[in-house]
Amino acid sequence: QKAKFASMRNIEPISIDGTRINLMINAGLRDDVSSITTTGADGIGLFRTEFQFLVSATLPRREQQIRFYRDVLDVAGNKPVIFRTIDVGGDKALPYLQNRGQDEENPAMGWRAVRLALDHGGLMKAQAQSLLEASPGKLLQVMFPMIAEPWEFDEAKQVFDDQLALLKKRGKQPPSKIRYGVMLEVPALADMLDILLPKVDFISIGTNDLTQFLFAADRAHPRLAERYDWLSLAIMRFLNRVVKECIAHDVDVSICGEMGGRRLEALALLGIGVRKLSITPAAIGSIKSLVISTDIPKIEAKMQELLKSPCPNLRPELEKWAEEHGV
Ligand code: PEP
Ligand code: MG
């Protein structure tokens, strides 16, 4: 099976009806970046920049950050990379940051990600400066994690705007273009899309955190691992609403949580209009094979029917459908 998927590296993910699906990888370490080549992925849809901070004993200096981001962009070549700003705090504690997260009762819902980075102003500023300096004349794509309200996006983007102005003032070459996006992983943001969408270039749905918040169920709790399903009606209805709203506003939408790397989940996502997935590199072959054997209008019709049904979990129906349709 593995060899079969590896041999698909050069095959494009085009569905039976001719839809080109964008398949990207999630990455975080320098070595992950070469998986773009080995898998034939379209780029990096989620680059977890906090990995560099987590593997370091001290706060990475600006020069180190610049070198690292430059390397990533060099290895990625002409394939796009979306850098997610630092998502530490909570359970991903950084001892050298005097992280209050260690004392938190609910670290996943605590002082983490963009909340911490904005309060710790220097952190966001240094990262913005580094990302901007690492991309002279290139496309820079940035997204912010754990945005709960549109104003948090404004605040984070303002840091980049300020740093961009400074960079230009110093006579340094800016990126050729900057695209700003938001991770939708806090449910409250889904009710603010009419306000948020006109501000952003793209949305990436982080289904790992989103699911834990929708079900109020710790994503790492072994006793809860089997209890709630990504193919539950609640999740799929929620995602369907968000995806449709993004499409209606003409805003690029993708999924970057782990669910996109699983076949039935990916099938369901294609059925609600998702055309971009960022997944673990090991799943690219499997999802590519799923895409090329799927007739999208047919799964869209099936999903419309399932989303209206009172069936609490779509998995059994989707399994049956996949088998009947040779997916
Ligand atoms: C997510 O929450 O779905 C996500 C992709 O980000 P992370 O797993 O790094 O929290
Ligand atoms: Mg997350």
C-alpha cells in the first residue's frame, strides 16, 4: 500500500469529475519541508512555527528565526508555505518565557497562542520582523492561531503592518505580497464570519482544537478519544456552515486538522465543498488515491442528504457509500 502511494507522487489529485484538489502538508521542523518533494504535495498549508521555540533551550534570536524561515522557503522552492505564528502556552509550555500556563487549570483554553504572543508584545514583533525579513521579493503567507474574535486578528495584523513599515523605512526589500489568514478553531469565531471574512485572505479550519471546543472534550484525553467522532452530525453541520459562508464571501478556505488525512473524513469534506486540505505528509498518497476515485457532485448530493438526516454519526453511511462507489 505504501509503495503504491509513493508511486503516486507525480499524479495530480484530480477527481473523476475533473476538480483539482489542493493537497498540502502540515510541517514544523526543517526536515519536514522536504516531504513536499517526496509526497508531491502542493505546498505547506500549516507550518507550526512554535516547533523551533519548543526544541530550543532559550528564546530563538531574531537572526535564528530569519535563517530558519529563509531555509524553509528555500527548500519549499516555488511551492507556497503558510506560516502559523507561534502557538505556545497551555500544554506546550516554554520555560524560558515565564509561561504562566504551567499553573493553569485549563491550559487548552488558557493563555496560549495569539493571546500570549500579543500580550508578550516582543514575541509577536520579533516573529513578524523575522518572517518579513525572510521573504524579500517573495510571497509571505501568515496565519494566526486561536483567534476567537475578529479584533484579535486586527491587533495581530497591526503588528505586521508596523513591522512592514519599519522594514521599508530601513530600505530593506519587503515581500512581493503578503496574505493574512486566520485559523478557525474557536467556535465563537464562526458566528463572526460576516465581520471577519472581509478582513482576511484565507481561513484554515483547525479541526483538532475546534472539535475539542465544540464537544468540550480534551483532545488528548484517552478516555474520550473514542467518544466523539469527526463524522458526527454536529461537527459536519458546523463545518458545512463555515465552509459555505467562506465560499459565499469568496474567501479561500481549507482544513488543516488531522481529520483531513483520514479517508472517510476527507470524503465528507469534499462533499461539503472543501477543495483544500493540509494534512500529515504520510497521508498524502492515501488522500490522493481517494480524490482520484471520487465523483464530487455525487458525494455532494449524498452529504446534503446526510446533513438533513437525524443520523447522529455519518460514518456507517459514508462507509457504505464509499464501498458502493469504489472509493
Ligand atoms: C488544529 O487545532 O486543528 C491544528 C491544526 O493546530 P494544532 O494541532 O497545532 O493545534
Ligand atoms: Mg490548534
